[in-house]
Amino acid sequence: MSGRFARRNERHQNREESEQRDVREAILNATEHLLAQQRFDELSVADILSAARVSRASFYFYFESKYAVLAELVRRAVHEAQTVAQPWVEQESISPEQTLQEGTRQGLHLWLSHAPVLRAIVEHWRSDERLSALWMEMMDGFTAAATQRIERDRAAGRAPQTSVDAATLASTLTWMSERIYYLAAISHPAFRDEQQVIRALTDVWLSAIYSGPPSQPESL
């Protein structure tokens, strides 16, 4: 008898967990769909409830606000982006040109495929403290990884030593790429040609890190 009860409880628990995942996914999917049609600041929780076909109680069981929903969508997109960046960050046996170009290509495609979510975070991360902390954490993570790769390549002689410290260079390149990806995601005329965007960003990273100007003594 105890075995039957245990199996019954396990099935019940699995069913509940599956239903919870379904509700949560419905909220996330509905929000991303809505963001493709309207701005985040115009989006209300009521809009999400209607699109996801869930109750207000169900929404607030999983998320405390629409900002929390956006944050979760951003975390998912950034996790994909971190995977895309791994080859250049870690695989030193492959040429930087190859890994940077491929990482840039996949990064651009990721931004385009998640354009509604990533547009929303770029445009609104300073309007909410939690979104601000999240986006800074995400960007700082990319910057830290790039800094470590630049420092390793300089120490190994694969990249020239310059008067610009690695952290500042990595931060500049990371935030520059964020802006270019964002402009491509909103279909800015200057960045509609995907191949040109990939070439330009790859060339800038390669030039800045691996063909940088020689160090100059600081002026007194």
C-alpha cells in the first residue's frame, strides 16, 4: 500500500510541477510576444494576463511585477550570449579572428532573435533598480571575461602591450558592441546589413586588441 501511495504522490507532484512550469512559461512567452508589438513602458500586467490567459493570482505567484518578467527573459537571452562568447574567451588554440567573427555572428543573430526583450532592457534598465542591477551585472560579466582574455593574450605575447589597461579596453569594446547590436535590433539604417555589421565589429575588436598602437609614455 505504501508503495502505491508513494507512486500516487509522486505522480501528483510531477503533475503540479508541470502545471507550474506551463503557467510560468505562458507568462514569459506572452510577454515576449507583446514586446514585439508595443513598448515595455506601455505594457501592463493586465495585458500580460490577457495574452497568457492566466489569473492575476497566478501571475503574482511567480512574478512580483512586469519588471521581474523582463528580468527573467533577459537572463535567458544573456545565458545564450555567454555560451556564444565562450570560444573566444576560452579557446586560445583557435585563432582570435575565427572565434571573434563566429562569436560576433552568433551574437548578432541572438540579438535579432530576441530583439523585443533586449530592446526593452536597453531602453528601460535605468528605470528600475533591479533591472539596472541585472543589466550591469550581465555587462560586467562580459567585460570581466574579455578583460581576462586580453590580459592572457598580452602576457603570452599574442597581443601588444599598450597604455590602455585591459579592463578599460574590454569595457569600451563590450559597451560599444551592446550599442551596435541594439541599433541593429531596431533596424537602424546604418546597421541593416548583417554581414557588414559582423565584419565591422570583428575588425574593431581585432584591431583594438591585437593591432593596437604601441604604448606611449604618459605626458608629464
